[in-house]
Amino acid sequence: MEKTGSGNQPKDVWASGEAYEAYVGRWSRIIALKFFAWLAVPPGALWLDVGCGTGVLTQTLLEVAAPQAVRGIDASEGFLTFVSKTITDKRATFQLGDARALPVETAAFDAVVSGFMLNFVPHPAQVVAEMARAAKSGGLVAAYMWDYAGRTQFIRHFWNAAAALDPAAADLDQGRRFSLCNPGPLADLF
């Protein structure tokens, strides 16, 4: 994590696919399986994975959702390098892009999804609007995030311990930093 110039607020930097996978990749796979079961999109759909990161959502989608094709967009060159080495399925393509101005056609995808990303971008409403723009009429737009302040207990325990040992760590606590990661604010966003 690095500090930004304005207001000295923490800025999350996502660059290493290997580091991310070791950190929460294994948990991301479990959530992705539940997400796709809940969505129940018919086979043969065209999908867009916004903020595809290390490809956990895309890989799970390829395994369980029988898509025609999946396009992943991410702002991290490091993550895209990682995902291009780990996902070789010809139905998946990846490109560099800003979620606030998706480099995709309007009304082109049956399903536009995002996992664990909306809280890390400035102006998440702009991202959701872009996701909706990319979806076909009657298409699906969906996202999921960690509940940092509540039910994501492994992260909650970490930040509670960190703040107990160093009160300054409380400023970095994702439960405090990301109010969007709660059911009410997320529902309001959509």
C-alpha cells in the first residue's frame, strides 16, 4: 500500500498476481462458485469480467458457466501478465482498461460481473454505470465484495489485532475505509 499525494490517504496498489493469489486467491475461488450458482446465467452467454485481476472469476466462469466467450478488463498490467499465463482457454481474452471508461462496445454482453473490485476504484457509481452500458438490454449486471466490517472474519480478526497492537493501523482497516462493502450502501449503488 502506498500513500497518495492528496490528503495522505492510503492507496491500494495491485500489481503482483502471485502475491494476491497467496493472500486471498483461495478464498476468492470459493466465493466465485457461489456467485455463479446464484446468478444462473444460461450457457452460451457473452460475459465481461470488470476488474478481472488474477482471473479467479473468469476461470471459475469458464469451468462452471459454459460461456461462449469472456472478456476480462483490468487496470493492473501485473495482474494481466499473471492472468495471461494462467488462463489459456481460447474463450477468454484480457485487456488493459479503466473500469470507469470500459473499452467495450455498448450493449454487447449478456452478463457483466465484477468481484472484489468496486471498493478499490474512485467513483464506483461511474463503474456501475459503465457495467450497465456494456450489458445488453435484459442482461445481467452483478458484483460482490467482502464484508470487511462484519462477516469476513479472517480479515476482521486481522484488523482488530493490528489496531490493538498499533492504534495507527486503524486508519488502514478496510472495514472503516470501505463503507461501500456493506449490503445497504452496495444496494443503493446498484
